[in-house]
Amino acid sequence: MTLSRTIRALGLVAVSSLPALAQTPADGFMMPKRHASIGVLYAQDSWDHYWEGTLKRTNGNIGTVTTRSVTWHAGYGITERLGVMATLPYISTHASQGVLSDASGIQDLSIAAKYKLLTAGSTRGQAFSAFLVGAAALPMGDYTPDFMPLSIGTAGGRASARLTLNYQPASSWFANASSAYTFCSNVTLNRNSYFANGQLYLTNEVAMPNVLENTIGAGYQGGRWQVPLAIVQQRTLGGGDIRRQDMPFVSNRMDFVRVDGAVMYALPVPNNLSIRFGASHVLTGRNVGQSTTFTTGVSHAFRL
């Protein structure tokens, strides 16, 4: 019921008076050569309804589950075609009812490299670009994945490949389409057996399903403003459903469709400092909470 299985970056964004200083794994922008950004993003996610398989319900034993995170993020443009990004979040979870204990700690270090494969333009300023992104994530904290829905992550390594297509007409508007395939490593539990997918496993190692993510987005970028909107679909390629009246399990299928929106503004003073406000909402899902997330953050961009 958490959304921690996704490898999506929460805050790899910088916007400033420097040109095109917006960069996430799923967008169609690159940081200029030898330019860097660093910042922090705060997010709060909460839900009280969730899908137990396809059954939408509430649960008085947990009430409302709230997840808060503070994420450090950084990016750097190595060349005009190649950039790198990194995030490291600190996460805490809390259930408003019941006896489940809160969880908190440093989660996973995510590192991504983004390469512009091609750009095709016209004399009227229209441009079409394609990007390839490789990313990896490794757990940094000593946390357990066997405490869903309050676990702060899956405690497993991940690697992903992403293709993004971007179109910008001769105006400040843009459109994106992005797809990523994430490979998930096995997870080790602190027990010698577990029950999942309708059978008993006499081992502490859990095979994790891989994940497919598709994103379609559009938005405005002009002057000091950037306003992206997107619809994100996550499909888990395997895994079972939460058993009736049971706790979720780390390898459960976690599917959802989510809508994302953000407003980013580059402050005139101090120069190259930007602020971000965003919101996300899960429209439909399977074995996830119907969560609403609010984010705010600040980034500083500079030339090295």
C-alpha cells in the first residue's frame, strides 16, 4: 500500500534564470554543460482508503496512514547531451489508529544518468527530442521491508531503463511521453518462512516482481515559470494480492494510475534560487492506498 516500489525521483528539479535548468528522469529537458543544481524537497502523503486486491476499503486497525519525507537531490550537466542526477530521502510513516509502530529512517540512494539520443527541429522552432535514462537504487538505511504498510521501502536494489520522447512547438508549451522498465532484486526477510501467492515458502528470500511505468505529460515553460502536468501508470509484472483481512506483503502487486502536477518558479532575488509546489493523487489502484501527496521544495542552480 506504499508507493515506495517505484524508482521515480521525488525532487530532481531545478528551475532558474539559467536556460532549461529542469531535469528529471521522465522529462524532456537537459541541464546545460557544467551547470549543477542542489536542493531539498519535503513531501507528505496520506490515505485512509486502499485497495485490497481490487476491493476498495478502509481499515480501523490503521486509520489514516501518513508518510513524510525530506529528500536531498542534486544534478549536474556533464555535456550538452549527458547529465547525472541523485536523490537520498529520509522517510517516516505513521498510522493514526491501532497498535502498529511508526517507522523512520534513510531509505534508498538513487542515481540516474540521462542522455539525449537525438534532436530534430524545424525552421519554425519546433523540436522533437529523445532521451535514454539509466538509473539504479540501493538501500542506505537498516530498515525492514516486512512491515507493510508502514515500511519505508522494499530494502532491495533496483535498476531501470527509460525512454522519453519530448515535443516542443514554437511556443512555451511542451509534451512528453516516457516509459521505464525496472528490474528488482530479491529481498531478504528476518524470518525463515513466509506465505505469499497462495503457498508457503520455507526461505527468507523473496523474489520481487519487476515494474513497468508509463507517463504522459504536458506543460508550460516560459520566463521564470514551469508548470508540468502528468498521468503516471505503474504496472507490477507479477506478485499476488493482499489476502483478505491480512497485512500487505513486500512482493504484492502494486498497480496504480496517478495524476501529478507542479508549479515551479525561479526567484528574481536571490539569483538562481527556485521554489516548487506540487500535488499528486492516486485515481485507481491495486494493493495500494488511494493517496494524496503534497510537496514543496527549494533548489539552487549554479555554474561550475
